[in-house]
Amino acid sequence: MRPIAVLNAIVFGSAAAISFGLLGVVVIFLFLKGSNPALSSEFPALLRSSAVFLVLATVSGASLLSLLKTLKWRWLAQAAMWVVLAGIAALYWPASP
């Protein structure tokens, strides 16, 4: 496996694991929503984070598949993965004081 495919597999595995964990928390929030109203204020941010990492998992999975099968659009998918990853970094990077 090429080094770029290994790096891509690491990004895909990490994004899939984070997405799975966040979706588990979404399910827990849905069960506890009625008994604890304070959770309602955190729910939109949780949904946003879940969606962002699901997008990363999807794009990096497509990119990994295209790299392993050497498809024509593999470099476009690779660029899309890095753009999404940079967008996530910009979204969560702390603002400077």
C-alpha cells in the first residue's frame, strides 16, 4: 500500500470512529432530552459535529477506495478529503486572543 493510501486509511478510520461515537451520544441525548432540559442547548452543536465527521468519513472513504482501485478521479477525491479536513480544522481551531 502506498504511503498516501495509509495516511488516507488513518483519516478514514479516525473519522468513522469519531462519527460512530458522536452518533452514539446523539442517541443518548435523544433518550435523556425529556428528563434533562439542559441537554437541549448542546444538541445543535452535537448534530453539527456529527454531520461534519460523517462528511469527512464519506469523503475519505471514497478517496481511499479510489486510491486503492486507482480510479481516474482519485486525485480529485484526495483533494476533496484534504479540503474537508482543513475545513474541520478551521472550524474547531481556537480563535486567537
